[in-house]
Amino acid sequence: MAKSHENVKAFGWAARGTSGVLSPFKFSRRVIGEKDVQFKVSYCGICHADLHQFKNEWSNSIYPMVPGHEVVGVVTEIGSKVEKFKIGDKVGVGCLVGSCQKCEDCDNDLENYCPYQILTYSDVYSDGTTTYGGYSDIMVTDEHYVVHWPENLPMEAAPLLCAGITTYSPLKYFGLDKPGMHIGVVGLGGLGHMVVKFAKAFGTKVTVISTSLSKKDEAIEHLGANSFLISCDPVQMQGATGSLDGIIDTVSAIHPLLPLINLLKTHGKLVMLGAPEKLLELPVIPCFWVRRKLVVGSQIGGIKETQEMVDFAAKHNITPDVEVVPMDYVNTTLERLLKSDVKYRFVLDIDNTLNKS
């Protein structure tokens, strides 16, 4: 049970402004409330969204900023009315630490679409205090937004809490998880490689679609994709016309949608996960009129579905491909991430750096 009525002293690494450079930062977590779980952070994934937030590219950044929304650790204290967790449990926290819990979306376990959602960092709690993320030694979070971390799932698989749920949720919701289906994956990065792993676990046939031929061997030999298409090769793309039940598009760069739409069968679905800087052109006639095709979007997932996802990952031995790095390497890591110099996600080893420094 919680032992103190004082704020929890914490230590992490923070961005102080738009330079994107992080440095050590001492701060306080809130007093542990009745429904709060306090946990020592073991690992925290580095998401590409962190780069956008550091530099205020989405115009909503709050400084000083302690990033991190793929956080896994071990419970150290719990509030008096916590029901789901006990001290010593392995737990995870993803992109959300709050929502209204009253709206229709929240009632349907879709806290990720709640208009009053509270993000894990660079956001504001209802009491006006700033949220700080997992690039830190300790977290305090309402138990509703905490998931049980399966015992047989490596804790350094923390990117499942963003990259994992972001790809698992649309595959499930849009019915692209049926054995025998043929699923396309656009882009083979942090999100794309997770689409391949989940889709294969669901029993589907997978085609990776990329501008880079150099990724073919990686896609097929390492990740187990069934086939590979060069998206800028019109002959290859024409040969695959009407062959896919669905496509998960993970690319955030500007790119044409019509060639992808042409790959879909009638009633096929193109699911957009990327966030390009400029609006993409949507060809309405080929999409909606000629063959009744769908272009849809998806964003992370609710807490219940996130728990379902990590349990599924544990059952099927699905983990992201990660490079584990110490906390004091973080700024170099961010420079490498800008250059896409990672296969496929960086994970900060908090336990062996911040917690033992």
C-alpha cells in the first residue's frame, strides 16, 4: 500500500526547448492516490513521435518535456483502492494516462478516441500539472491505464505499447486477421515490421510494399513475408492489381495512394497509420465508386485491447526487433533515429542506468 502522502521524487532526461537535446532533470511525480500504481521503470521505447514532440513540430509541446510512452517496469507501491495490481507485478503504460471515463468512446473501451484523453507526456492532468513520460526512473499512473506485462514476454519489448497496439488494432478491427487473407504492408520500419509479425501470426499471407529493393531480403528471410513489391515499379504493381484484401500503410512521407488502392480487391481496405506533414491526395472515383474500396485511419488502441495485444504477443512469441541502449546515449540515439539508422526500434535500458546510477 502507499506509504507516503508526499510527492514522489523522480529523475529523468528532459528536453528544455525545440533543439531536441535532452539532459538530466530532477522533478516530482504526484502523491500516490487511492487508485494509483507506482512502478520503477525498467525499459522505455523511443518512438518516432518523440522526435516530433521534442521539436514542437505538432505545436503542442510542453517544456520541460520528459518523453516516453512505451514504458515497462515493476510495481513498487499501490494506492489503497487498487484492485488489479500488487507490489512486484510487471506492468506497462502506453500512450494514455487519462480519459474522461464517461463518454461513449470510454464506455466502449476506446479511451484512445476520448476527446478528453490525457497523453503520457507533454500533456496536462485535470489538476493542471504536466504529464511526464518514461525516460525516467519512476512512474505514477492510475491503474485503469496500466496493463499487466506477461511473465514470458521480455520487458525490452516495450515498443509493443505503441508500435504494437497501433498495428494490432486495425488488423483486428477491420477484419484483416483472418487466416488465408492477403495483407499488404507499406513501409518496413518500426510499425511495418510489427504489421508483418502480427499478420503472420494471424495466419495471413503478407506482401511488403517498399520503395527500397534493399529491404527485400530482410522482409522475406528475416520477417517471413511471403512476397515483396517495389512500389515505384509500375510493372510489378500492375501485376499485383486486385490481389490484396487489405493494406496497412505505415509511411509518413508524402506518397501517392492510387497505386496502393489499385492493389486492393473489391471491398478492400487501405488503413492509414502514418502522419505525413502535408495532406495526401485521395482519388475518390477509383476508391469509392469503381470497386467499393475503403480508405480508413486508426490510432493506437484502448486499454482493454492493449492488454489483449500484449497477451497475444506473449502467446505467439511476438516481439519488436530492438536495439537496447543506455540512457546517456539517448541524444546519439535520436540522431540515428532521424537517419533511420535502426532495425527497428530503440529501447532505453532505464533499470541499468538511471536506477543504478
